[in-house]
Amino acid sequence: MKRAILVLTAVGAVAPADAFVAPSVSRDSSTATLHATDAAIDEAVDNPRLSGLALMLDDGTRKSHSVAQNTQFVTGFFRGLANRDSYRSLVTSLYFVYSAMEEAMDATSEDRVRALDYQELRRLPSLAEDMSFFYGAGWESSIQPSAEARKYVARVEEVAATKPYLLLAHQYTRYLGDLFGGQMMGGMASRSLSLENGDGTAFYTFDEIASTNEFITEWYQRLNELDLTEEQKQEIVDEANLVFDLNIGVLTELEGSPVKAMLTLAINSLKSKLGFA
């Protein structure tokens, strides 16, 4: 039934059935076209990112991010790689953000949020490990959130108290972003800051997830199965865009030279390829 509906939506609304094959088109060509259509339909069924809230989030966040916003995000990340102090500040801000997120998920009775709360994605234990590396014993009593981290935490606490289903946007933006880019970003941090043996980069490691692609596909499938109104879905997309801006705020307040970080990364990568490191 789902396949038939997709056919009607993708094909039937465009033209009547007898309009698809012109007299000059061969039977083989017609068959090839139908097979190509079937393949496209199968892909839409198998890939949850091509439909539902998954598509709305991917499409809605991509379209709303301006070139300037994306540049701010990338520049801010490299600013965090300028030196260990800057990177430690980034890890500290993330610790406060994830504390708020995961405490909210522990406390919520919102089943739709709980459905996407995978323990494999939880970052607080990994962040605590990184904090211990950078600050040493007793680090919990020696840290304070930055201004942007406080703003981010306040938003998490607000939606948890008023519209907890909006926590889905925070799960989507942070956890999937971490999982998609974790290996690359952790490697960049290690090379730029000469961190070895995974020290200081546990946040970017997902040891309990064997296949990133399979895990993300399952996550999107479950997301699309949630019982949400169209209005709620749009609210979640809007919240995801706000979360992106909150993350830019955390990155742009970091001190450090992004140019220096990029040069250091390039030099260390070259040394590694040449066998000098």
C-alpha cells in the first residue's frame, strides 16, 4: 500500500498513465524508465531521511543556515583548536550544555523524547573524562559556565519545562552532529593540540556504536514514527535552527586564532604523512 501511494504521489499526479510513453519511445526505453522509477521509490522507502520529520529537519536547517552562519561555525571550531586553553574552554561549555540536556532527558515524562534517548549517544561520561584530563582531580568545583553556555543551558531548561517535545531538536542537532563529525573533529583536535591516546577527545568517541550509518538510519526511522502534529514538527525545525545559533554563540566566544589552528593542523598532518610525527 505504501508503495502504491508513493507511485501515485510521484507519478500519477504528473500526467495520466497513457501520457508517459510517447509513440516514438521504444519498449526497452519505457521499461528502463519504469525500473529507474522503481529504484527511486525503493530508495525513498529505505532511506528515512527522504521523508517525514527527518526530511523536514535536514531540509529546514540546511536552507536556513546562511553562508555567514556556516562560516562563523567553522571559524569558531578552529578557534577552539588554537591552543589547549581554548579547547578546554569549549569542552567545559559542552559539559554544561550536556549536563542540562541529559538531566532534562532523565527527568522528562515525554515519551517521544525518551524514544530517541539512546544511551550510546550520551556524552556526559565522556565529557567528564575529558574534563578530568584537562583540569585534574576535583575539577567539578573549579569550573563555571561561560556567558554563552549559560544562555544555552537556560534554553534547554526552558523547553524542558514548557514544551519538552522540543528537546527532540536538541537531540537531533547535538547528538547526530557529534556522531556524523565526531571521528573527523576528534582527529583534528588530536593533531592540532598534540593529544595522544585519545586524551582530551573522549567526547568525540562512540565506542558502543559499531556502524554510524546504520545507527543514524535507525534513529531517523524512529524519529519519523513519532506521533507529532504538523505544527509541532515545524516547531521542532525552528528549535533546531535556534540550537544551531546557540552553538555558534558558544564557539564565537572562544579565544584563539583560527588561522593559527588551521596552519598547525596542516603542518602536523603533513608531518604525519611524511612519517615525521
